[in-house]
Amino acid sequence: MENIILTGMPSCGKSTVGVVLAKTMNKGFVDTDILIQQREGCTLQEIIDEKGNDYFHKTEEQVLLDFDGKDYVVATGGSAIYFDRAMAHFKENGKIVYLKVSLDTVLTRLNNIKTRGVTLEKGQTLGDLYNQRIPLYEKHADIVIEADGLTVEEVVERIVEAAGC
């Protein structure tokens, strides 16, 4: 009845891998970005544009802390790792899996950054954000999957093997 919590940079494959992993492991699936959107009644980008990064982060942290599902694959937003309490909450009944990809992969895949709901501070580049987040992903991870160059199915296989499920 253990959850698998997927973390990583935007565009690393959390949502895509999460759906396939949930089917493979016979678990439920939830994407916390969608939970945020449902709670707020608008897109992530609209929240950021209209209410700011601080409001978005407070909302995201509360959504993460409110999650109490069991036996789920959870795709978190890329900024979930900023919230130590939320990560500790997830570790109580799950394994945190970091889908690690290179900055080049993120830059290649993330071509809709202006509408994707990524919380960049004024003047911050995607490279800056990547360098800021990597140590946090590694700090919280129970399992690290080097996902560059792998298919979705290969990433799923590695997670299943590493999680011992």
C-alpha cells in the first residue's frame, strides 16, 4: 500500500511516466499540478500571473500536505521539493523517486515555459532554477533514476526494480 512519489524538473516525465507506472503497478495515479488547478479553478500559469509565486507556493505546499492517498503514484510539480514538511509527509508512506535529466534535456523538452506554470523569479533562468533544485531533489530522493535517453517503459522498469515492488 506504499505510494511512489515522482519528483524532478519540469518536463522530466513525471506525469507521463506516472500514468504508465500506475498501470504497471496497479496503483492509483494523481498529478498534484491538477489538484492545484482544481482547487483554484484556473491553470497554474494563471495562478502565478494573477497571484504571484508566493501564493502559488503556499497553495502547492498545502495541496501536498493535504494528500492522504494510499497505494498511489503521485506526480508532483517541479517545485514540490522546496517544502520539507510535504516531502516528510510523503516519506511517511511512500518512496520518493527523483527522475533525473540533464539541463540540456529540460531545455529541449520545455518549449512552453511561458504557459507551463514554472515559477521563475524575476531574472532567473531555467539554468539557474535547475542548479538551485538539483541538490533538493537529491536530498529528498529515496531512489534516483537517470532518465536521460530512456523510453518511458525503461524508466518504469527501473522504478519498479529499484522500488522492489
